Amino acid sequence: MRTLAFRAAGLLLSFILMAQSAFPVDGKKAQYIGGTAGIPDKAEAVLDTSSANIVTFQWKQGKWEIPYSAVTGLSYGQHAGRRVAVAILVSPLALFSKKRRHYLTVEYTDAQGKAQAAVFELGKDAIRTTLTILEVRTGKSIEYEDDEARKSGNK
């Protein structure tokens, strides 16, 4: 009986963890997805564009910052997927809704002159503001993955 309870608890915990990963990044935050920036994968923080000279991503254990002048390229795209974990936990109707993830790639040159890149997933409340500020302050045009991304980035 006790083993059955542990298995049930473990199964419930795994469904909860799956559901949490099924949701896009919240609000105005960003999550580091990958690249050569030396930021731990899945680190979350605000991608801070408030400075006139540098863009900063400061998570609990560290800080990444680059001057806008070092940015060599910007690209933005989206990925839509189904909320399978949510459907399992909450409602089968969730299968008919889509989660939309928003990805920003920042290409830049580091202090040693080497090409680097950082890919961030942006929260839906940070997209337009972040893209606009980066475009203005870097002087680089955003490359959009497709027309859907262009619409989302320019609403």
C-alpha cells in the first residue's frame, strides 16, 4: 500500500513538473535557452534594456552584459505547440489551445573580438518593448523568422 502511494505521488510530481515546463516564460522575464554566452541554461531574469549603453541579463548567480555597440545581429521567431501536459492534468480542452513561445537571438562580438550568440525565450509582455529598444539602441534591424513573428513583434 505504501509503495502504491509513493508511486502515485511520484507520478503526480512528474505531471506537475511537465505542466510547469509546458508554460512559456511569464510576463516581462526572459529565459536563457542556449548559445555561447556562458549563462546557465534555463536561467531566468529580466533582459534589461534600460541602460543607454548596455543590455543586461542578471540572474541569481551571475550577470551577463554587452554593449549595444557590440551587437552584430538580432533575430526573432516564434514556436507554437500544444499544451499536452496541461490537458493531462486539467482539461482535454487544453489540447485545442496553443502555447506560443517567443525567441530572441542576440549575436555579438565579445571583448576578445570573437563572435558569440545568446538565445532567449521572452515573456509575452516583454516582446515588443524589448525588440524595439534593441533595434533602436543597436542600430540593427531585427530579422524576423516569418510573417507571424513580424506581426507579433510589431503589434
